[in-house]
Amino acid sequence: MLQLSGNTGPAEQPVTLVDLRRGDAAILDHIDLPGEDARRLMELGFLPGTQITAGLSAPGGDPRVFQVDGSEIALRRETARRLKVRVPQSQRQV
Amino acid sequence: MSDCNGCSAAAPAVEFPGRKGVAPTTRVAVIGPPNSGKTTLFNRITGLRQKVANFPGVTVEQHTGLAVLPDGREAWIIDLPGVYSLAPRSEDEQIAHDVLTGNRGDTPKPQAVLLVLDSTNLARHLMLAAPILALGIPTLVILNMADDLRKRGGHVDLKELSLQLGAPVALISARQGEGLDRVYEFLAGAMPKPTPKELPVLQDVPKCRQWAGHVGNQAQYRPPVPPKWTRRLDAIFLHPAAGVLIFGLVVIAVFQTIFVYVTPLMDGVKSLFAVSGNWVASALPESLFRSLLIDGVWKGVGSVIVFLPQVLMLFLFIGILEDSGYLARAALIADRTMAKVGLQGKSFIPLLSAYACAVPAIMSTRTIENKRDRIATILIAPFMTCSARFPVYTLIILAFVPNRPVIGAFLGTQTVAMVGLYALGFIVAVITARVLKSSVLKSGRTPFLLEMPSYRWPTLQSLGLRLLDRSVVFLRRAGTVILLVTVILWIAAHVPFVNGKPPAIENSLAGTIGRTIEPAIKPLGFNWKIGIGLITSFAARETIIATLGAIYGMDDPDAQSQDLQKAIHRDLTPGGAVALLIFFAFAMQCVSTVAVVRRETAGWKWPLVQFTYMSALAYLGAFVAFHLMA
Ligand SMILES: Nc1nc2c(ncn2[C@@H]2O[C@H](COP(=O)(O)OP(=O)(O)O)[C@@H](O)[C@H]2O)c(=O)[nH]1
């Protein structure tokens, strides 16, 4: 279950990858990083519109592995925060 | 025509004649994303006919090899670094781009490309096909990991894929040697230029991915089910408790092996050199030449070869960790801790290796893609207490620290002193990393990305070739320089002649130098004898023991270690002894390390910076220690 707006600051702030818990899936909306860095992520499969599933993590939850486009890529929290996602309605149970 | 045979004006950086003495006319590049199995394929088709060098001026390693085609002709194969795209941003991508477009003067443009893609993740990997096919070079699209694809129920229509891409396609398993005949067929055949149905705008990543997806769909690509075992193993290896425990066990296993299990091997190599040296010595008449051969060359070479068992064992470990896929998990677990000093998870294993020897540690930083992180790791690695410091620490501690119990019989003062020195190196490394990473080597915002490959069994062939390759690099780079320096030192200790004979060491060139630098090292509590030892120890740290042995007139310093301890005790104050320990903890007294840093950073800048910094720190540290103790 996802608790989205309650504890992630202002309600209008979009959800990011950091807000996903293990097993949660979401659709990437956009990457809030400079062009080159965003491109690098896109080449690894982080393209807007793609489904991303949060996986296991290092102890303490950072970095976390994400399943995207057939691969598993670990991102640090500071990077995951920049990936804004939409959570499909069916999962939004707040 | 751009793909002619004679038009490459510049000669290749590495001479690579074929077995018949002539350079093969076919030059083929292997390219693909990381972990697609490029190296495995390259090893398959070239076997032991390989060479490794650096691309001139950059840190990217260049692997070239010869493939023998079924008709007996040979092809020159170059393994390019793993890349996801050809956009030249990182050094790796720049090299791949420049070689493939014929923009590197030192490497002629290849006439054909083997594009290796992972068939179990084809849709994404096909993205790289777009820029490669756009080059217009004849290309064989290789879908690797056929075994895995089959086992996990994936499928792809090769005919249709070939039609879409306008290039031949081969489904192979590089690991099992399956489907290689298609590769040879391509290399021996007419090699037509690719005629893809359509290509996307290359700068537009989403468009490229769409195109790749479309091509995959046309070819009925059905991705395999996710790897069951990888999920299961990750549940253990990345478990918050069990994962950390296993990580700890791996670290302990590495330590235990390189310090405990390998020691008899190293002793064996050492005595092999001693015995063979004595044997050669007794076979030759007493002469200067004999002394040069035995005391210079033999001991110099021996001092490097002694580390070979340790280095090989380290590379075996790193090879197993990397090929099995665990290395990425270890990096993930270590990342938070390493991030605290501004580094990242991938720096962990190299730094751990540096406790054995900085040379293989620095060579293994190649797994760190981020250049600044890699340089920072290289710069701090020599602070880790390598095994060459151990005999020096032992000698001085035994000579100066009386063994009194600290906690019962378990922990004595000598052990505490030793552990303290290990800790000292570590702490200075951490501080240095912090300083570097918050100043000159600040990483900017480049995101840290770590792909988690599937777990796989490492293969003996891959491990064997890796060991061979790394030991050649180790022996060649370190061995040649060490040899040169030991010969120079030998000469310095044997000139100028007095009455046609080499002088006593205090009157030799080395002795003169020792006395000349005495004013500079006096503030550290060292006399000229220690000075000579310091100078020779810049070749390799443990050399100081042999040098001091020679100065104090002992033929076999190992056997006379008791006497040597006494002699040193007479010549050094306790303050000077502490200063000497600190000096050894901080100084970069190792020509091999300087040489390998130069190689790995492609220039003299970083080794010079590092050498200066470490020497200055060693001097200051020793100075402060001596005056605090006085
Ligand atoms: N199952 C399977 N594994 C393979 C195959 N080819 C390579 N591998 C494994 O994939 C991993 C990465 O291979 P490597 O050649 O190092 O990839 P590179 O990064 O592209 O050079 C290694 O563990 C190989 O053993 C294959 O055909 N089948």
C-alpha cells in the first residue's frame, strides 16, 4: 500500500521513485536532471512512460534496485528523488 | 569506398602481425553493451592469441587478438569497451565512437563489426543497433546467451530480425561455443553493408527505444521469464541481515586467503629465488658481474615475483566475484559507507585488495566507470597497509616495542602497535578521500548507476584468461621498472671504485647521497644509514631491510634479524623509530605503484601529484612524530 501525499511534503509535490516501497510499480513521468544525466538514465531504460518496479535495496534502503525495461538498476536516493513517477490509479489507495 | 585495405595511413598503435608474419587484412571490432558477453566471445574466437595494451593517451584498455578463420586466413579482432550508445561522453564511448568512425589515428577503422547483444534483454539492447548500423560498416548482429534465452522460454525470429535490420543475425552462446560457425561464416564471407529498413533519429533516446521495440515486435521477440535464481539469490545476498553477514564473510575470506593461505606460496617463491640465486652464484666465478646478477637483477626481480601468488589470488577472487555477478551486489551493500567519504560502492573491492598490494588494487579500479571516483580510489589505495610494509613494521616494532600484555595474553603492545599502523593508513586514506572528493575530484551531480547482472557460474576459461592477462600486465609493467631501478641502485652502491674494487657502502655513491640528504632527514631523527635505506626503499618498501642489512655488514638479513634489530636499536632513538614507522605508513615508496598509476591514469600528472602529496605527508608526519616523542 502506498501512502503518497500524507508524508511527502506539500500535497501537490509529485511522487518520486523514493516514495515507492519494495514491490510497488509506477510509471515514469519525467526525469528532473540535466540533459546528459537524464540521457544516461534513458539509455538504461528509464524512459518516460515506462513502468518501474522498486526492488530490493542495500541495508538502510539506499541505494535501491529498480526493475525497468528488463534490467535491474540500482540508484541512490539522491538520484531516485529526481525521477518523478505517476502511480496507476488501481494502486492508489489513500 | 571507405572500407579499403590500404587507405589507413596511420599504423596501428600495437604491432599485430599475423602468424605468418603479415598483418591480417581483415580488421573486425567487437562492440556491445556491458555484460552482453563481448569478452567471452572475444576469448572464444581469439583464445590465447591476445594482446592487451592501453589506447595511447587514455585509460581505456585495448584488447586485440587474432582469429583464425576456417579457411586458414586470419582476422584481427579488437574488443571495444562496453557501451550503451555511441554518443561520445565518457572516455569509453569516445574510444568506441572514434575507432568505429576511423577517427583514431592509432587504430585503423575496422572493416566489419560484431555487434554483441544480450538476447535475454533484446528490446533494450537493440537500441545500440541503431547507431552501429548507421555507420554503414558491414555488421553481424550477434544475439548472445542463446542458452539462457531458450531455458527461460524466450523466442525471436532471426529471419525477420535480419530483414528488419538489413544485416545478418546470429543467435549464439559465446559461453558454450554454440553458433560460432555463423560468426566465422560472416568473417570469411562477403560482408555486405547493412541496409536497415529504417533507422530512428539517433539523438532521440525515446525514439531509438521505440524503434528497437518495433523491430523486436516485428521479429516476434518474446522476452524470457525473469531469471528465477537471480531473484532467489538476491533475496539472500541483499537480505538486510543475511546479506550483510555474507558480505562480511566474503571480506574475511579474501583477507584470510591473501594473508594466511598464500603466505606459504610466497615463502616458497622467495626461497626458490634464494636457492636458485645461490646456485647460480656458486656456478659463476666471483666477479662484479655476478654481484650485479645476483644482488641486483635476481633480488630485484625476486622482490616483485614474490607478490605474484598474492596478486593472482586477488585477481582470482575479483574474477569470481565479477563473473558471478556478486561484485555488483557487494558494491551496492558497500555504497552507503563509501559514500560517507565521497566514494562509491565500486571503490570497495579495490581498496580491500590494496591491503595485499596497491598494484593489483589500482588495476582493478577499472570497474569504476566514474572517472573522478576512479582517480580518487587510485590516489588513496597506496595508503592501505600493503604486504610490503609488513616486514618493515615488524622489524621496527620488534626492535623498539617491548612486548607487554595489554589485555591478558591475547593482546600485547606489539600487536597494538601493528594494528595502530594499519588504522593510521586507513584513517589518512579516508581523510584524503574526503578532501579530494570535496575539492578537485568533486563528482558533480553525475548519478551513480549500478546495473545488477544476473548471477552466473564463472567459467574456468574466462577466469584463466583473466589471470593470465592480469599477471602479464603486472609482471611487465612492474617487473621492467623494478628491474631498472634495482640495477641503478646496485650501481650506486658499487661506484666509485677504490683500487679497482667497489667501495665500502658508506663511501659509495649511495653512501654519499645518504650523507648528502642527512641534513634533510635529521629533523626526522634519521642518520645517513637510514637515509640510504630510505632511498633504496623507494624501489620497493621492503628493500630497506636488505639495504640496512648490507650497511650493517650482514650477509643474510633474514637470518640475522635479531642482530639487525639490535643494530637499528643502536642507531635510532625511540622518536626516530616512530618517525620511521610513520614515514613508511605514508610515503609512496614503490616504483611499481607509480608505474601502474601512470598507466591507469594515462599520464604523469596523477602519479606526480600522488607522489608529492604522500612524500610531503610522510615527511611532515615523521617530523611531528619525532618532535612529539623527543
Ligand atoms: N549463459 C550464458 N552466459 C554468458 C554467455 N556469454 C557470456 N556469458 C556470461 O555473461 C557474463 C558477462 O560476460 P562478459 O563476456 O564478461 O561480458 P562483457 O561485459 O560484454 O565483456 C559472464 O559471467 C559470462 O560468463 C552465454 O552465451 N550464455
